[in-house]
Amino acid sequence: MFQINEVVDLDGQLYRILKTVGDQIIWIEVENKKAFPSFIHIDELEQLIMSEKLTRVSDPFSYLLQLTPTPGSKEEQKRDKYFEIIKPLVINDQFYIPKVRAEYIKQILQGGEISKPYLYRLVRQYWQRGQIQNALLSDYHKSGAKGKKRTANDIKLGRPRKITSGIGAIIDERTEKLFRIVIDKYLLTEQTFTVAFAHRRLKLLYEQYFPNLSEAEKPTRRQLEYFFNREYSDAHKLISTNAPTTYRKDIRPLHSTATMQALGPGSRYEIDATIADIILVSDDNRNQPIGRPILYILVDVFSRFIVGWYIGFENPSYVAAIQALHLGMTDKNKFLQNKELNSESFEWPRPGLPEAILADRGELIGHQIEGLEKSFNIRIENTPPYRGDAKGIVERNFKTLQAEFKPYAPGIVTGVTVKKVGGRNYWLDGKLTLSEFTEIIESSIVMRNFVDPLSKYDKSSDMPADLPLIPVHLWNWGLQNRTGRLRTADPEDVRIALLPTEKVTASENGICLFGLYYSSPEILSAGWMHRVSSSNRPKKLMAAYDPNHANEIYLFHETNSRAYWVCRLTDMSRAYRNSSFWEVWRNLELKKKAMNQSRLNADKVRAVHEKKIESIISSAIKSTPKATNTNTERMRNVGQAREKQLESERLDRRPKTKVTYPSSKVISLRDNDDIDEYPTYEDELFDDGDD
């Protein structure tokens, strides 16, 4: 029931069991400096246990088992020497008998190597600390109170000064309080203040509490730095000097690996995007840079196999993510059949739907992904904001793929964007087009999937030692030996499930989406477009659309169902045929801007118009005299007054005839003789002759 060297607690006193003799136990009090081995009956111990007075406790000297003195050190020599001295006594089976013990102590003392009090101390230490040789080790680790804070009274701690004059500052509680104020304000912040800067601020603060003090009596930088390192742990410094997102992403300790969460191929896909570190040029004009492309990667966590990707200039969003997702769930052999990458040695595995997809919150969140989530039972997992480390596998692939072209390709993005000494603007160095860059990335993906081994892949215990750590081999092994998570589905159904969805309305003009109208034979057969009030058309429905193609949409005509009708643009919206929805949105925005500008202009003119109306009405009211006839007489004369007004209106519409009056004789105010003073050419002007 009891074991040798076991430690028990009896009413707060620790005892160590040294030996079992029949139904008796030899034990010794552990913390008593004058204790000797004593007897106790086993039945008595059992009674103490039953009464809950005696309990087993952990050995307070268990650490001695782990100590290993340096070979040849003074500490080892003293331990071995002391053990050789007490060995005749402690190895004797009757050491617990006082007479036998006294005889052996007498023999040891005759050697003259040790005094009697010290001998008793060693023997007692040997028994109390576990009956091992290391029990005789000196407690040097307790010397000097290493790591414990010293209390400064009126004497400065530390070695005296040899070079600097003065005694120096005594670091008491008030000074430590000032230390903490400066440290919390300048050193434990996300800003990069140095210890030297904090020390200068400390001296300014110190002068406010202790004025007229010489520079030599102020706390030194070394004292501040020593206090900082003693009172604040490295973990505390890292947490305080780094932003929470940076600490969680780049610094915090890792507790597991991503592969632990993936049981096999298809258990979890990771998807993420990055901006490639290269400047591309236009296909039409190679001298015109167009910027950095977007690279999306969809990777299987278990095998590290890259199953889907997108390369283009679509900003990181759901629209770009679905391109990579759709490719990841379709046959890549057909996709690459016209490329040089396709060969018998690069046989792509059969695609399928994963069990879960891990993505950023802004890419696969909300109702847009519900089609894939509900129809195909794919779990969508989202990472917290600014936590790129949550998708470490796909992040690692970005570095690997870009390392393939960075040493050779022109236009690589560097830290300098302007020309400096010996530098160039990398925006002007680009030479690759998007199609050429796509070929490079796709070739790198094939190398990554089929050729390059994973040097840091964390294998599980059931994986064969000779299994090549290449993604395609890990994928195939996982399908055969692990739980299969991939599921098959129709590619067109998957594509439609990935498309964004939007609420649409049904009217006699058709299905309205973004101001465009669509129809289908099924809608006509259902009578939704009949121009009658009794039509049983639904009020609101959902439809999926391809942002790249506005000619058709996919109408989910039943509630809680993914069954769809293909609807095409009606003649009412023929202006947008063969357009993308981006063009539709841009035109609608321009239309709204033009309408808004027209309304602003109309409001300005309408204000003048309304003011004129008010003026006319006001003038009419003022010009109307008070009626003298009764209301009955006024109503009786309505017909007569209307006829009179009509005659006047007709008279106004009658064309006006021009009245011709006879001309009068012109009487000249001059004499007739004056007429001859001016020449006349009437005869020449009206002569018909050819002279």
C-alpha cells in the first residue's frame, strides 16, 4: 500500500517512508532538523487515511532527480565524497535501530574526516531528501537570492562607481514608480522609442520630484534598463509593443498545424488572393504598363494540392473568388488540353466538392455564397480580420509561386518606386503581358503539384516512410487510405450555385433585374406577363447572374429550391445585349447622373414658372370686383357667358386682313430747277438696248 520514498502529510507535517519491515513502516519527518527514523504500524497509517488525517502529497525534493552536476566540478566532488563517508550507515538494513546507527557513526567519526554534528546533518539530509546521492548536493541555487528583488534603504545597491563621480541614485519605491511611468509611456507602446529616449524623459521627470540634484546623482540608463528587464517579461514586452493583429498573426506561439484539421483530400480548401509583385504591360501596347495582377489560389489543406486559381485584374472580391472556385471544381485536364503543360505525367486528379472552404470574411460571406453552402452542403469558414496566418498554407504558396519568376522577370516590384542613385522606376521595366504571366503561373502550379517535394510537410504516423511528399502523391494516398471527402456534382449546377444572386421582381414586362427585363418560355406559359390584374405572378423572387454576361439570368422560380429557368433579355432592354453587368451598372449610373442634372436644371426653371403662376393668380384675384348678382343669377348666366367667350376666342383666331389706303400726291419742297443739279442714270439703267 505504501512505497519507499513516498511522502505523506499528517496534520500539516511531511513524512518520508524510508523502509518497510513486516507490518511496521520506518519513516522520518522531512522538515525537522533534529528528526530521526521512527516506527509506525501499517494499521495505524490506514486508520489515519480513513479518518482523512493522512494524505499522500508530491515529493518536494523531486527536482533532485533531474540535477546533473558538471563532471569534475567541485559540487560533484563534494557530493561523492559525502556519500562515501555515510555509505556504511545508509546502506545497512538496520540503520533505523539506534544502537546499530550509533555504532556506525562511531566508526565513521574515527576516520577524522568529518565532525559529529555535520555527519548527523548529512545522514538526516540523505534520508529526508529521497535517499539518493543527489540528496547530498548543496543548495547553491538558493545562494544570493537570484532573481529576487533587493530592498534599497540608505545604501546604494550594486558595485561602487570607479569612473563616474558621485555615489549614484538609490532606486527606492518612489524612483521605481517613476521608472514604471516612463516605461509604460515610452517603452511599452507600439511606437519605436529607444531606451535612451525614455531615459532622457526620466531625467526630466526626476527633476520635478528632486530639484537641484546633480547629474551624477540621477538614475542612469543602465539602472532603467536593468529595472525594465527585471520587472517586465519578454512576453509582456512583445504583447505591449506590437499591435494586437500583428501579435496574433506573426508573433504568438503556434499550438498545432493546419494538417491536423484535415482528415483527407477535400476536408478543407483554403482560398486567398494577393497582388503579384510584378508590373504587366498591355496586350495592345507593350510600352504601356497596366499595373500589378491579382492572383487567387485555391489549395487543399491535406495534400497542399493547388486545385484552382484565377489570374487577372479583377479586384479581390466574390466575383474573382468564384472564378478560382469554379476552376477548382472542374476538370483541369480539359482546361489545359491546348497548353504545353498537359502530358501523361501530369494527370490531374478528378475534381470534386470539398467539405469546407476557408476564406476571408469579405470574399465568401453573406447570401451570395448561400447557393453553394445550402445546395451542396459545403461549410463556409471565415477568418477574423487581418489574420493572414489563419490561411498559412495558401499564403506559403504565394511566396513559392512568385519565387519562380522573381529572379528572371523584368518589372519586379521593389521598395523604391522612384529613380534614386543607381535605381529605376520598376513601373517602366515591365515586359510581360497578362497571357504570358498566366502561362508562367500555370507552369509553376504544375511544378508545385506534380514535381516539387514538400520539405516541411508534417506527416502523420500512418503515412508510409517511402511516400513521396509531393502534393499529387499525398492526394492519391489520402483518397485511398483516408476518409474521402470529395463529392461529385454537375459542373453547370456548380457554376450557377457560385454565381451571385439578387432579388428580382415580376411584372407584365418580365423579370426585372437592375432595371433590365428578362423573359423565358416558362414565364410566358405560366401567364406571368399577361396584362390582367388577376395574374398570379409572384411578387419577389431570387435570380443568379453572371457579371460578365448580361444576356441571361437564372431565375429560381420556386421558394426554397435551386431549380431555375434560363431567362433572356427582352426587346425592351435590347440596348444592353452582349454587354456585361459592369457596363450595365456604369450606364445606369451615367443615366442617373444625367437625370439628376436635368432635375436640378428643371428645379431652377420651375421656380420661375411657379412664381409666374402665383403672380398671375394674385393679379387675377385683385382684379376681380365684388359680385353684385346673386349666386343663382351667376350660375344661370354661365352658358351665355361661355358662348360670348367662345365668340371672342373665334374672333381672335380669325386671320387679320391687310387694309390698303390710296397714296397721296407728293408735293416737293424744292424748286424744280434744283433737280437738274444732280445727274440721273435712269435711262441707262432701264435701257433695253445693246449699245
